[in-house]
Amino acid sequence: VVIHKLDSKDETASPLPLPKQVFEALYSTRPNSFWLDSSTGESKFNTDDDDDMPRNVGDDEGCPIASNSRFSIMGSNDGPLSRKIEYFGREHDPERRGLKVTATSSGEVESMMDTDILSYLRQKLVDEREIVERSDMVIFDDESLNGKDAANTGYTLQTMDEFGESLPTTSVTGDQLPFDYRGGYVGYLGYEVRHETQCKIFEQEGGFGCDAASIPDDSTLSNGHEGLSSGKTNSNVPTAAFLFADRSLLYDHESDDWYIIGVTENSSGRADVSADCPADSCVEDTLSWMQSMKSRILSMGENTIANKSTTSTDKTNCEADYDDVVFVPNRSKAQYQMDISRSHEEIRNGESYELCVTNQLEAEITLPKHSTKASHESPFELYKLLRKENPAPFAAFMNLYEEDGPRSETSSCAISICCSSPERFISVKKAQISPHDNRATSLDQPLLPKREFVVESKPIKGTAARYTGCGNNGVEESPESVKRFDSQIAANLRESVKDRAENLMIVDLLRNDLGRVCQVGSVHVPKLMHIESYETVHQMVSTIRGTLDGDTTTKNVIDVIEACFPGGSMTGAPKQRTMEILEEIEEGVSRGPYSGCLGYISLNGCMDMNIVIRSAILTPSKNDHSDKEETNMETWKASIGCGGAITALSNSDDEYEEMLLKSRVVRRTISDWVAQL
């Protein structure tokens, strides 16, 4: 891994551009691209407060968790080592199932019918040792030229050790970088990956394991409804999909610095850097790309001030809530309320304590085809609106399409994810080892490296709409009045018996999940039921942490996923039995990426994944004929997943309204997107 820093404090350089400018210029036209977009970081950056008062994300009063909004990461599958991994699981038709890997440089496609996504990632990261132990900071000899004439310049590599092992005195440690990302796998795990993770847990606990032949076919559920493999899954949407990002960019919202990150192959064929690698052509090619990217980013900087925007929208607070696009729920209000009654029955019977019942709101959208843009570029226009309307620390945009040719139903992958998630599923970060660590046995014995990682989950349970400042006659109220009423809503949420019960049950579930992989006694809850305030809602959030010991155990990020996925905030408790009940309640309809996770698995063993909520999933409609010359229109299927936790205290009317509340900002943004086109 080689990394080059563009320092915003360089007085000879132009102001550095913002992430939106860079992604739009470099990646928005790519069929396969990603942007892990901490969109709340575009406002004034602030550090955490320890008080328990409601705080707006990214406003002048402080960001609730500064580190959540600090970094944005972007890229595509355009590097020589890049590949696209698509996994179609058991919710798809049998002939569709399996794992497909497409190499970018050669176009070679490898199909593995008997491999699931987590087994593949474990094979690459652990068995084939893709995890790197050292990285290199690249210093180009042209620093005074700011990259504008960098074609023939030299460079210096400054080696960093990722785990604090002894290095030459000129070297540095990976801790000197403020982020944990080192390139690697960027993508999503859809909710239906639960079949693989639950099988792993059964196997560990002495059950039947992951032999597919021993798992009952869910083509028909016990309540008579058809199961997942019965045509209720969008064939365009893989169960999971990742890009191996060997070339990517990272932006630090706190310092305004850019980092250019490249992954190259050394002489042993592994994706890391060794001492003999700078002379190899693979490294030279990566460094040449870094120089070129540096020049392009610097050239964009001149327009930064003019293009700088805030996260506020052009709407007034009192503008009416409307939907020009008609969304149809997968299950009607009457059925949803019957589902809540069924949930209450299961709770009374002792089968569950809490069930996260979800629904899918769907619409078919026909748009005029852009004269100069490909169809796969259209969803980014929606995402630009969504990140402005509902900025969130774990927002993300991901495009996954065929590299060439028109879309068709036989295409392996055709999906855009426009996500404004406020929720972290799981992060795995390197533990900060104190220089006074007492693990050394004597003063003259050097401190041995200890590969400890901190695992963190931040489940959200408890949601309340923010006060808009509109009176009964639609007249805006004074800022003081708005703040007073809004603070009261947050206080009511904090004291809500029902919401606190929901939150506590999921905290206990996550403590149990992390206990499977973390050191005994290390799992703790540093923050319980704190209120975080976002653009449109207040949320009740807890933080659960534990320590993953990479020295005395063989646990790694894949073990963490297998122990914790899917996120407990999207299932209920106890997890396994509740998921079985939910599959019947939701009539076997696949959730897809919704309520799964999206983020990165880094080549240094770290990871950060969100929960895919507050999101729109766009796929080409079966009625889309945009590839034909005679039409000037393109048709999309838009799906919004939404739901809520059902406990013994839940009211069916309130729960249905909460489900609509959680989808409101995405529905409204899609209406705006359609209206402007």
C-alpha cells in the first residue's frame, strides 16, 4: 500500500477541492464506483461533546461523534488489480446462485458456484495473506511544483509499520495517519447474507453448520407463503457485492487534506509493498497514477470556494410534505397492522422480546434520457439531492453495472445505492497502545507488538421527528420557539419507556454478539441511550465496544461479521428465532441491501460498515428499453426499505406512522429528483 498526502496547509497550492467536486469529476460517470460519504462533515467540523443534550450533526453546536463524519472515501474499479465480486445467494433462483469475480484489467470472469461471499473474503484476506503489515508514504521530489509537472520526477518511500513493530529510525508507524483505511474491499452485504452467518454460528455451537443440503428449502414458509427463492427477489440485485479498490482517494474533513491511496503487487504476488518493490513496474505504474491524480485534484482546487455549499436545503421549514411519485407498500397498512398483532402474539408466547418488522415502498419511475449521459449516471443526480436533504455520517453512494453494453435481465449486476444512514453497524480499528504499556518484562526488553483491535457497534433504537417550526396555520415560528419545542421532543425520546426498552434489548444482543469474538471481560457500553440529532430526526443511540486480540487468537474482521451480522437493530431479539418469525411475517420478500451493511474492509485488518437504512435502491425496471434507439426515456424501479421495532408496548397506528417517518425524507427527495428532470 502506498499513500501520498496532499496537504491543505501548503501555501503554494490552490485551495483543495471538496469531495463532491472530485467524485463528480472523476467517478460519477463510471459504471462501477463508490463514495463512502461522511456528508455531515461538509459543515463546520467539531469534536465530540460529552453532555447528553441533543446536538445537530455538523452544525455549530457540535457533531455528536466527530470521528464518524471525519473521512470520505471514493474510487472505482479502474486499477490493474481491481476486481468486482458479485454473490447471488439462496434467495435467488438456483441457476443464478454462486459467486462471480470479474478482473478489471483482463476482463476475465471466474465463477465459483460453491463459494459464498464471506468464505471468499476470508480466503483472500487470511489464507492468501492480503492483509498488509507495512505501508509506504510517498513523497514526490516535485513537492514545490504541486504536481503540475510531475511526469518525470523522483520519489521517496517512507515505510510505516501498521502494528508498531521495530523499524529503521527513519520509519514511522501507521498510527501517524489519522485514518484506518488502506485500500481493500468496498461494498455491501445484503440482509440475506444472514443465511451464511447464522449457519456459521450453528456450526460453532454444535449445530448442523453450513451444509446447504441440510438447510430446509424456504421455497414455502410454514404460514403458506412462498419463500425467498420464489420470485420475490430482484434478479438485478446481488446478495452481496464488493469492488477490490486498488486505487482510491480519501478526504479528511477536519484538516481538508486529501490522501491518494494505491495498492500494488510485490514480487511475491501479494498485495503489499516490500523493499524490492520500488524498482518493479507495478509500483511505478501506481506511482504514475498517483502523480496524475495529484495534478487533477490540484487543478480542481481553484473552483473550491465558488462551489462550496452547506448541507441546508432550499426548502423552507414549513413547505408541505408531498410525494409526486406514488410509492406502493409491499404490504398494505391493514396487513402491516396485522403483522404487528402477530408480533405481539409471538411476544406473549415467549418466542421473541422484540421484532424489527420492515416493509418495502416501491415505485416505477420513468425519466427523460439524458442526451450526453449514460443511464447509469442518472442515480447520482438523486444522491446529490439526498446528501443535501439528509446529511448523515455514514452516507454512501454505490454504482454497480456492466462495464460495456446495454443493461439486460441477464446482466449479472445492475444497482445503485443512495444511502443516508446515520447508523454504524460495526467498526474494527487498531487499538491505541500507550507508550507506558506494561507488557514489557524488563526495562531493557523492547515492547513486543500486540495486534489488538477495538470493535465498536452503535445501534439506533428510538426515533422521533424533529420539530419543523410550523404552527397550525403553516406560519414559521421564532428560532427560540423552534429550539424549545425541538429540545422537548428530544427529552421525551430520552425518557420514553418503550424506546429505552427497545434500545436496551438490542444493546444486550450486541454484547452477546461481540462476546463471541472479543476478549473475555473486554465488552462494555461506554454510552447508553444517548440522543443524537440529525437533519430530520432525533435518534437514541448506544455504543458497545470490545477488544479483538489478534495475537493470542486467530479472530479477524470476517469472524466479527459472522458473529454479528445482520445488525441486531434490524432483527430484534433473540436474533435467530426472531429472524425466522420475520421471514414469515414479511412473506418471504427479500430485503436486499436494506438492513444489511455497506462500507470497507481494509487491507490492514480494519473495517467500517454502516447499517443500510434511509436509503433508495435503484435498479433498471423490467419495462426499461432505454438501450433502444427509438426511445428517449429510461425506467427505474425505486425501493425504500423501512420499518420499526415491535415490543409489547407498541401501538399499531404509531408503528405504521414511524415506518412512514423513516422513509419520508427519501420519498421526498425522489420526488424532487423526478421533478427537476
